[in-house]
Amino acid sequence: MIDERTKDLPAERPLERRKGFEDLFSNGTVSGERTVGDYDLFDFGPTDYPDFTLPGDYGGTSGGAVWRIYLNVDGEKPEIAAVRLWGMPYYQTKKDGGGHVLTCHGTIGIYGALLAPS
């Protein structure tokens, strides 16, 4: 969870601490695919829209996910055909002019580790 999108909530019982979380769902651009050592990496740049404020800091997204969503566009309303986990962000870099690029582990690092025979 992105720290700046969390907030303390009032307790309902004595000695209780409550925290509110807000998730973030944003499309973006994948670029800079590369292999460094044994890791496949890519950069993800969230799209900035005038009517939505992206976080000023993505601290807390490590362990989050970048998903690739495939659509069937037949007629007026697109339908989701498939969803694939595409990456896991772990590092942020500020872009010149504002915004961020998130460096992510790619599919080989995710699925290769999960599906590798032991």
C-alpha cells in the first residue's frame, strides 16, 4: 500500500488501532526491458491524467503488481479475455518534469521461480 494513501481511522474498541488503505489502479507504459544478472526487469510509467492525482511517492508498492489485461473488442463494449501478472515493482525513480518510473521484476523472475521444479 502506498503510504500517502493510508490514514488512521477512529478506534471502535479500547486499545484498538485501525488503518484505512486506498488501492491504486492505473494504466501505464512498459519500457526498458532488460536482463541484469539473473533478473529480468522492465520499467513501468503510470499514465498521468488531468482528473486524477498520481502519488507523489510510491513508497510501499514493493510487492504490488503490474497486470497485463487482454481485451476482446467485439461490438461496443470491450470484455476482458485474460489477465496475467506481468511484474512486481520494487524501485521508483523520479522523471524529469514530474512523475515516476517504477522498476519491476518481470515474468521470468515471477513465473520461473514459481514453476521451477524443485
